[in-house]
Amino acid sequence: MTGRLEGKVAIVTGAGSGMGAAMVRRFCAEGARTIAVDVSGAQDDTARDAGANCVPVHADVSVAVEVESFVRLAVDRFGKLDIICNNAGIQGPLGLTADYAEEDWDRVIAVNLKGVFLGMKYAIPEMLKIGGGSIVNTSSMAALVAFPTLPAYSASKGGVSCLTRLTAAEYASQNVRVNAILPGAIDTGMTRGMPKEYLQGAIDATLMGRIGRPEEIANLALFLASDEASFITGTETQVDGGYTLV
Ligand SMILES: NC(=O)c1ccc[n+]([C@@H]2O[C@H](COP(=O)([O-])OP(=O)(O)OC[C@H]3O[C@@H](n4cnc5c(N)ncnc54)[C@H](O)[C@@H]3O)[C@@H](O)[C@H]2O)c1
């Protein structure tokens, strides 16, 4: 039996932890050759777990030359690029809008929004060369509902959702599909770093009554990345246990 991503070449950012690490493990298990990008160093552990088809890369998604270089590496190493999951993200400090430090705002926007823009900017030309590709951007339920004290994070994710729709429209006729995943509260490094009462509040508001697992995000990323989703573009799918339903 062949894997659902057999023959595909993928890049996953934020691959050292949480959802990105789960995506890399799943993609490699399904036959993709995968570049695992992270700024933390933990991408090396993910790649070791994922096996011979995974190459770890240390890079910061907010720096254009670094993004350009890991896209080039995918093509040099594996001959093409079919898939990019622009998943790296940071929450930034909590704070009301009027108290929010400008440098914190700039960093969150740089990683979460500019990082997604740069990933698409350098990946799309490679996808066009091979007649198409799939881009999966990690947005958030924060793009849909208000999370007071997360102004930069929420704005960045609203931007990711908007940019996903726009880019999907721009490249649909050339078979580059662009979709967004909107996770709810998921058990990752990000949520483990939150104040306990903040996280508990999010879990209490989740209709399914529990926190999600990174693998539950990777399942959707796999589907959207694969040819099974060949007529799906410009979508935003909540994976949030019903948080945004009521
Ligand atoms: N965990 C949640 O509840 C939740 C909910 C909604 C959306 N998200 C989004 O999911 C995505 C994945 O986050 P996670 O929850 O797995 O968190 P995580 O902290 O476990 O993983 C994020 C990874 O991104 C990496 N990273 C951060 N800045 C980077 C940069 N500049 N360049 C490259 N890598 C960088 C980190 O080192 C880390 O390994 C993020 O975009 C996050 O905003 C998370």
C-alpha cells in the first residue's frame, strides 16, 4: 500500500514542537519527503523520529533570506516542492491593547503573519513550475472570536485567514490550493506556556469538553495537503471541538 503523500515533497514550519512536529511525523509516515523547519533546534529531534525522509533546517520564518533558502533546499535536495505548511507561530505576551508594547506587537506580526506571507511568496513559484501545489496555513479560532489581551496574536491570525483567501483566489486557476486550519485549544508548547486559568477558560468553553491533540490538526493538514483535497481551496476549517459554535 502506498502512502497518501507518496512522491510529494513538503515543508513544515514550526516543526520542532506541537502541531508542526505532528504534521512532520504524519507526512513522513504517509510517504512525503519533508523539510522540518524551526528556530528552536528541536526540529532535529522531530526529524530523528520521522526517519530518513526528513531533513531538519534551522531557520526563522520572519527572515526572507532564510525562508528563500529553505525553499531552495527542498528543491535542490528533492527536486521540487508540492506542499508547504506555514505553521510556525508565537503567542506573544498577554496584555490589553493600550498597554501592549510595540516591540511585542512587531515580533508577533513578523512571525505569525509575515512568516506566512514569506512562506507563500517563495513556495508559489516552485509550485507553479510543476503545475500546482498545496499550501496549508495555520490560523486560529482567534481569527473568528475575540480573545482579550491577545491583540497582536489575534490580528496576525485574522491576517493569515484573509491572506489565505486572497492567495487562493489569485492562484486557483494555476492549481495552487491555499487553505487555512483554525485550531481551538490544542495541547502543545504554546498552551503549556499559558497561565493555567486562561487555558482552563478555553477548555471550559470547548463544547467537547477537552483540549485537542496535535495529531487532530495533523490529520486535517494531511488531507488538505494531499490530492484527496484536489477541489478544495480558500477554505478555513475549525478544529476546535465546537468552541466557535455558540
Ligand atoms: N496550541 C493552540 O492551542 C493553538 C491554537 C490555535 C492556533 N495555534 C497555532 O498553531 C501553530 C503551531 O503552534 P503550536 O500550538 O504547535 O505551538 P508550539 O509552541 O508547540 O510550536 C510552535 C513552534 O514554532 C516555532 N517557531 C516560533 N517562532 C518561529 C520562527 N520565527 N521561525 C521558525 N519557527 C518558529 C517554535 O520554536 C515551536 O517549535 C501556531 O501558528 C499557533 O499560533 C495554536
